[in-house]
Amino acid sequence: MMIDLPALLSFPVRYEGPMAQVLSFGLRIQCSDTRRISSERLKVAKPRPKSSTAIPTGTRWSADRTHSINLEISPHRAASAVRLMRIELGGAFADLLNEKGKGSGDNEMGYVERTLGFRTRDLDDRDLRLVTDIVGGAIRWRRYLDHLIVSLCNDSKTFKSMEPLLLQILRIGFFEILNLDMPPYAVVDENVRLAKVALRPGAGNLVNAILRKLVLLKEKNSLPLPKVEGDDRSQARALATLYSHPVWMVRRWTKYLGQEEAIKLMMWNNSVPSFSLRANSGKGFTRADLVMRLKTLKVPHELSPHLDNFVRIKTGMQTSMVLGSELCFQYPPVLISWISSLQIVIQAQLLKEGLCSVQDESAGLIVSVVDPQPGEGIIDCCAAPGGKTVFMASCLRGQGMVHALDINEGRLRILKETAKLLLVDDVITTVHADLRTFAKKNPVKSDKVLLDAPCSGLGVLSKRADLRWNRSLEDMEQLKNLQDELLDAAAILVKPGGVLVYSTCSIDPEENEERVAAFLQRHPEFCIDPVGELLNPRARRDLHSRTNLHKMLTGAKLLDKVLGGGEAPIDFLKKRDSATLVKDHRDGTRHHACSTIMHNPSPLHL
């Protein structure tokens, strides 16, 4: 189940697990494989002197602690290095910007102090944008950056024995030199200084040698890149490096799409994600009101042609990622990016006041397929953190009920807080339960059931930069079994004549049409019903005009073309004696999507 950006922005969860304790003791971690760092490889460095005065996390330091502030170190680089370490060790998300608590400059600098033993000057808004750009970029391009780092080291042993912090500093330097519009030798100087202060002089010397070598190779346009040649395996490995994806994903997409389309998909995954805002009609805040506020804030935007409550935020100018003479990827400059627009919206308190939410148009289209009407009872089976739940609730206009089920109690709390903020909590009932046991024991049935199933998230790789490195082929098999079990359970909750809408954040056929086909074999009382008629005329025309598209990228292209980026497509199943199952493949690089229509040759056949 994908995490809704609106929920993360509005209700951040502060990480206080074991990693916080590890970092608080300033551990210097040594490991032979930076991809898997176990506790057995941890080595405690000599502790740095500490003051007897404890400084709580996230609080601003007082004037009498100025001796602990190192003004020579670039704040955004120190914060980026620490956040990258925390992400790799499982203690943080790639998303940084937030309207409170987690992600604030104070909290980030608190992590820097506990990890490195010193603070820099405070992070300002520009620094936070830089941290977000660098962290997201370094994670997306990790495989590519590591290939270059290995190539420029004297031998592979140097890379394998490299300390995690040193490796993160190098990744930051490589990404800044290759991607960001910064003077290369200033980048070298700043990262060398960070390595010397945070580690030791020898580490700074190594960073200096490797980064200077990179600058020269870039100027000569002679980066050591692998060639796409040889057998299928060799080509997949080369493409995985050039486009920074796991090899298994490259082979899988090449099998389903062909090499050319697989490359386009990976380029999309590495691009800057777009986003939309939904005006909260529950507070009487219309799209016209939202547009007026955005104009006042000078945020570039355009109206969604498909959904009345949605506004698209434009991403602004873009620059190119330098990947050698044959490769060029679009990426935003530091100071003009989608993050800047989102930050303006956050700082204007539009999200905090509940006037709007960050929500993909594709998610909105799924709600359009469900078509909530006042007075109806709807079951949202895997509801948390609740983006679609609260949208459906707002459509009820105070009459009816959305029963929101989820197995995660903490995420349900986020849903309830969001519902209260948006003034729709009176038509939402939360149920903490496992859908599989709830369906068997509870007699509650509904005319409309939505199952937004847990999935691989292969459709949201542009928005979740770290997800590609946290998925494996083994996950796919486990998820397919879980999706089948959840579909069977959701079917029990559908009244005769009702509708079951199935959605995922994946563009993989095995999680989408294959799951629907298997479901139909087990449940002959269901049939697929066209969903195109449930969409507005323009969305319907766009859907049917692309009937020649096929396989996974069909939905991806549709979403990119029709929605301007987002997450998913859909299938609509109907119980012959009543129920309807709608399958929604979320192409996370784009938005949710329309739906696969199975009565006709599916125009969205993913």
C-alpha cells in the first residue's frame, strides 16, 4: 500500500527506533558491503567530547553553545550525508520537506550533531531544497554513481571497504558535479572539508583525488560508462547501471515491454515527479478558491481537465543530467523545482488549514469510478493513510458512511486526524482489523467496496526514490498471494449488484490483470464491467483513443499523457448477480489511472 504524500506532509511520524540510539552515540560504521549493513559489522569510534547539557532533538541551540557550531561546513551537505546514511540503515524516508516536526531544519541539524559530533549553521529554505534534491537524486542514481565511484577508485577493494559516511559524501559530490549547476571545484572543496572534519584528513584526501578525477573526465566527456552489448544478461546489467535500476527490474520490463520501452520507463522513474492539489469541498473551499490562492502565491499551475476539484502544479524549468555523450536526462535546477512550489503551498498553511490536500489525479479517478453518492455505505478495505477515503467521504456531503479498514492502527490514527482536519470525520468509521479475518466474521456488506491492495509499488518509483532498492523478485510472489487473499475477502463484503474496485500502485501485469483473471476463475459470480462510461467525456476520449497500447507501459503512457504524471490504471469487475470489481494499476511514476476495460479489448490493458 502506498503512502499518501498528503498524510506524510500533514502528520509526520518521528522516528525514534534503534537507529536513533545508534546515531546518538556517533557510531562510525564499517562494513564490507554497503548495501547490507548488519549490527555485527558496527564498530564504535572513539566518542567525541560531549557537554553535560542535553539538547533535545529538534530544539534550537542557545548562544552559549556556539563553540559546537562549525561554520566552515556546508549545512546542506552535512544534512544530506546524514540523511542518506539514515535511509540506507532504515531510519528515515527519502522525503524531507514537511510542514512541521519531521523534516524541519532543526530536526535535521539535530541528527547531524548526534551523528557527526558538530552542528553547522541553521538550514534555511534554500538548504532544505538542496537537501531534498540531493538526497532524492543520490538515491535514484545510486547504482550509476557507485559504478563511477568504483571506476575512479584505485581498486574495487577501496570501494568495498569504504565507510558508509565516506561513501555518502562521495555520492553527494558525484551527484552535484554531474547534475547540479554548481561550480565543480567549489563542490570538490566543500565535500573534502566535510570528509576531513567528519572523518579524518586521509578521508578528505581520498575525496579530493576522486572528485577531481571526475571533474576532468566530465570536461573531456569521457566518463567510464558500460556499453549495452553482448547477451541479454550483459545488456540488462549495463542498462541497470546506466539508468540506475536493479537488474531484475530491467530484465522483467525488457521481457514485457521490449528494451526501448523499458528504457523510457526507467527514464520516467528517474524524472522529477509531478503532483496535484485537491480542493477540500468539505470546508466549502472550491477549486476556484484554490486557484485564486495559488495565483496570489505565484505558484505555476493548471486546471485538471478530468477532475473538477483538482489543480496541477507545474514543475518549472529543467536542466540536464550529465551521463556521457549519448545520455541526457531531464532534472530540475536547484532553485526552480517542484519542491519549491510545494514548499510555498506548505508555508502558506493551505494543507495545515485543511483547505486542500496533495493527491494524485489518478487517485481521484479511482474515486470517480467508485462514484460515492450521498446516503451510500462504502467499505474501503486497506484504507490508511486515507487519501481516497477522505475524498470519498467528502463526496457523501454529510450523508452516508465510509467504513475504513486497515491492519495498521498507527496509520488509522493518521486517517482519523486527516478526516477531522478536513471536516469529514462524521461520515468515516475506522475499523482496526485484518481484512481476511474481518470479512469472515463480520456480516457487514456494501454496494461499493474499494480494495487498494498492498503491492510492489513499481508504479511509484519516481515518487519513492528509495523503493527500487527495497524490492526483490521474492517480494512479488508473496505479494501476489496476499493480493489473492485480500480479493477473496473483499468479495465477501460485496452485496449482490454491488461493485468491487481493485487498485494497486504497480504497473506489473502479475499484480494486476493476472490477479483479476485468477479472481474470476475462483469467483464466476463476478464479471468485468466497463468503467470508461464512469469517466468524464474528455477522459473517456483519451482512454479510447489509446486502444493500441498494450502491456505494462500502456497504463504508464496513458497516465503520463492524460494525467501529466501520477500513479495508476483500473479494471472494473462486476458480480453477475451483482458485484463489480474494478482493477486499478497505479503507475506510481504517474498517477492512479483510469481502468482496464475487459468487456472490450482493454484500452488500458496493462
